[in-house]
Amino acid sequence: MKKSNLKILMVFLAVLTVVVPMATVVLYNQWFLTSQVSMILVATELTEKPSNYFVLTNPDPYTLEGIENPGMQVNITFVEEDKVTFGDQAQEHDTFNVEYEGKYYHIDLVVDFYVPFLLPLLFVELSGLAVCWYVLIHSYLRKRTKEWQ
């Protein structure tokens, strides 16, 4: 391998060493925030009036979707979770039972703890880059020792 080709390869590898991990983190965060579920809401219609409840007058879109589809899971992503007001209302009234339009519901709001796979992905990328650096430096040093002999 010519010395100039080796230098070009070294510069290219140096750029990849910086750009690949940064791009991975940025793209992963964008995907993670917009597509991963952070909360799950499920409304269950109650047959009897609960002893502790509050009247839900202006539900957020996700709570309303859950009420309109009892038993169905409503997935809420990280980006959308600020729009959910039911959790604050339930804490304020100390109950997850509500009355809405004359019917009673129990609403479960579960936080989904998703374990990201970013660190293993970065480890694989950086390991691959480390192997490339090793091969490049090894071939450079081999070439240099041949020149000295």
C-alpha cells in the first residue's frame, strides 16, 4: 500500500470514528422519541358506581380514546406524553375511577420502561472501528519496519 493511500485511509477512518457514533446517537434518539411507547392507557367500564371517583369533564385525546374503546390499549409515545392530563387529575383526586357522560370507568395508566439498545449498538460500532484502526496501524508499522531494514 502506498504511503499516500495509507494517509487517505487514515483520514477517512478518523472521520468515520467521529461521525458514525455521533450520527448513531442523533438518529437513535430521533427514532426513540417518536416511535417508542412510554405510557399505556386502558379504560375499563364499571358496572357499578365506585365509592371514590371524580367527574371527568374535558378528557385529553388519549383518555377519550380509551373511554370510547374500553379494554383496548392506547399507546402513548414519549413525544405525546406531555399531552396526557389524566395522570395529574387522578393524583389530584387520589383515584383512577371517573364518571364520564353518566358512565363509570376505571382507567389504568402504566408507564412503560423501555430499555434502549443504544449502548450495545455503539459498542459494536466502536469495536469495528477499533479493529479497522488496528489493521491500519499494523499495516503502517509493518511497512515502516520494512523500509528501515
